[in-house]
Amino acid sequence: MAEQKIFAGPRIRRIRNQKGLTQTAMAEGLGISPSYLNLIERNQRPITVQLVLRLASVYGIDAGDLQGEAGGAVAALREVFSDPLLAGELPGEQEMIETAEAAPNAAAAMVKLYRAYREQAARLSDLSELMAGEGRAAALSAARLPMDEMRDAFERRPCHFPAIEEEAEAFGKLLAPGEELMGALKDWLRREHGIVVKVLPVATMPNWRRRYDRHSQRLFLSERLSPFDQLREVAMEACLIRMAVVVAAGAKALDLSTDEARRLARFELARYAAHALMMPYAAFLQAAQRARYDIDVLRSRFAVSFEQAATRLVTLQRQGAAGVPFFLVEIDHAGNRLCRLGAQGFPHRRFGGGCPKLQMHSAFAQPGQVLVDAVEMPDGGRFLTVSRTLEGPQGAFNERPRRTALLLGCDLAFQDEVVYGAALPASVQPGKPAAPSALTAAGPACRLCERIGCLSRAEPPMTRPLGLDEMVTGLSAFDFQ
């Protein structure tokens, strides 16, 4: 049987130093020369299985101590060097592997330092939100991922783009789709640009939703997508062709710092344009007002999905013809934020969206059900929220479906204009006292919330010192003064 070779010089050196041995003393115990041990510690010679057995018998060293350590360290270092602040510092993974192998303690210290830096950055972000709420700006600049920069740009401005709305209306008149927008878009793409739309099976397109092949002039769609999502993908491609100038101008106006962020912004604006084409502004606003913003009625009337109709409601803010100012949050099972939009900018300071008591977290236990809630924030602000799960692209029998949760919210003052307001207890009225059980006492996020005795608290507030009293234990694991 071939002899297995292991290069573990730095770990041998660390073990020798922990035991307080010189190279000569360890070499004598192992029955090898000091020069050979020196070569082993410098990874110029492997340690054989026989030498591993001697280490185990003489020094009680487990073979597991000599291999497998670098895997976790490399994964942690990969997290460190994926940060935009350090992007491009390393030419490849080999240097990370060498660092983890040659200096595991230094690698561990680097990871600890990075995680402390991320924690402080999060605290500074929270502090910036607090100061901004008090009218004191705190300009904090830091390297961000392109996706984060793009999301922040969309969250902090009204989700309404008048130029794109005008172009979408003109495009809709040109198409004159009647009841069949998909057919009209396919005809326009084929007639004007020679592009043919084709739906391909999962086996042929395992990793893509949409792919445009410029050589064959074909637009491929995955059969995983629902008919609503297939329509949006075709509409996005058509809008990127027909409305390229106005989409590029909208992305430029966001003042993003990288080409990657601008490309992502163009993609999001193309999605916005597709929604504007699928749900024309005037017709959709009129239908929404008549149906009292019932999303299920709107999705049926315009042949769109729940998510598409809810997202379109957020954009109804044309000057002189505005709808209820909604905002929207979408999360996954783990609570990761996927999207936040607001008719007047997402209300970070007033609503936050990071409270575990919000119904969007409960929606996963009741998939497909619409959950209505009245939420009261620490400052007395009240919101009407509507939560529901969303189904992603369809998988095969043995694939777990992608499921997210969406929360659509507005100020409680609009409850009489929204059909979901009828689902609230009669005692819940804007500006009037209500029974505590009728309102969900939420907060913007645990770090910014000072509610005492909250059973759902996951972190202590950064605005209060911890209440470390050995004689008293509160309801939360993070008691504070």
C-alpha cells in the first residue's frame, strides 16, 4: 500500500513549542535527526504515517491534530477577503491556504479582528440611524458590496421614476396588447429585432431564469418560472431594448460608485419598467382605489403575481395622482433582507423592519395565507401591515422550493382606504387608545428598541447599559438599565 504523505510543518512546530521541546529533543524522541525535523517543520519534507504513529506513541498527539485544521481557517479567511475593503488584495486562494497552514494562530487573530470590525461597523450604522432621527447627520463612509450600495440607493428614495413611467406608457400604446401582453411583446421582439422567445426545460437551463443569445437572436426562458414571471422576464428584455436610454439615465441619477452597482441598478430599473408595462399606471391606480388595494383582486385583474401587484402598489406616487404610500420588505427563512422599498423612501427610522415580532416571520408557518396586523412602534407610530409568503421558481420533486415572505405596510391612518383595515379589531383606530392585545408592540430593531420585558429580544439596545444584577433576572436574556 502506498505511503500517505502529510505536510504539516507549522503544526508540528506549534505542538513542539507547546510542549517546550527543542528540535534536538523532539528529534531524539522520534528517532530522527534534528536536521530532518527542521526540514519537516519548514514543509520541505512530509511526515509519513510511520512518523505520525511515533508522534502518537511518544507524545500522545492525535493524528487529527496534524490534518484538517486549515479547512475551517481557509473558509473564515475567505469571508474576510470577500469584504469590499480587502477585495483584490489576494491574487487567489493559494495564499490564504498558505497563511492558514503556516500561521494558523495569526489567521485566527485576523478573523477575530475582522469580525470585531464588522460588529463595530454595524453599531456605527445603528448610531447613524439614531442621530439622523434626531436631525444630526453622521456621514459614515465605508466600502460596501455593489449589491448593498444599490439596495441602499433604492431604499432611501421614493420608489417612483416618472421618466420610466412615461416611456412605459408610450411603449404600451405602441404595442396595443389588448388582453394578451405576452403575445404582443413576442410579436414586437420578432418583428422589430428578429428575436424569438423560447421556453427551455430545466435540464437545458439549470442555472438561469433568462438568457439572451445574440448569435442566434433567441431569448431563452426557464420552464421553472411561473407564467407571471415569464411575462416579466420578456417585458424586462423588451424594456432594456426599447427604453435603454431612460433606464441608463435613471441608474446614473442614483450616483453609484461602481460599474457593478450601476449594472445592478439597471437590472432593477428594467424590472420597474416591466411592472409599469404590465400594470399601466392610470388603470392600475383606478383599479386599486376601487378594490381598496386588495392585492388578490389586482393580481387576478392584471394577470400578475401577488409579489408583482404588491410591488407595483409601492410605486403609485405620481404627482397629482398618488395612491396610498405603501412600503415593502421581503425576507427569506433566515431573516435575511432581500428587498426594501418605500413610496416615500423606506421608513428606516419610523418602522425599521428588523423586529422579530412582525407577522412576516410568522407567515412561513402559514404559507399562502394573508396575515394582517396593526403594529405600534416605541414612539407611538402605528402601521397596518399585510404579510404573505411568496413561492420562487418551481423545482423538481426532489428540490426544496424557494420561499420568501413579503410585508406590505402603510401608516394606520390609511386603514379606512385599505380593505385589510377591516380585519383589524374595532378598537384599533388611528390616534385613539386601543387594548394592548389589539396592537403588536414592535420596534425598529433590537439594537434600537428600548422596550422592557420583550420576550422576542435577540440583542441588547446599544442606547442603554446592560443591567447586570445577580439578584434579579428579567424576561429577556439582555436586561438593561
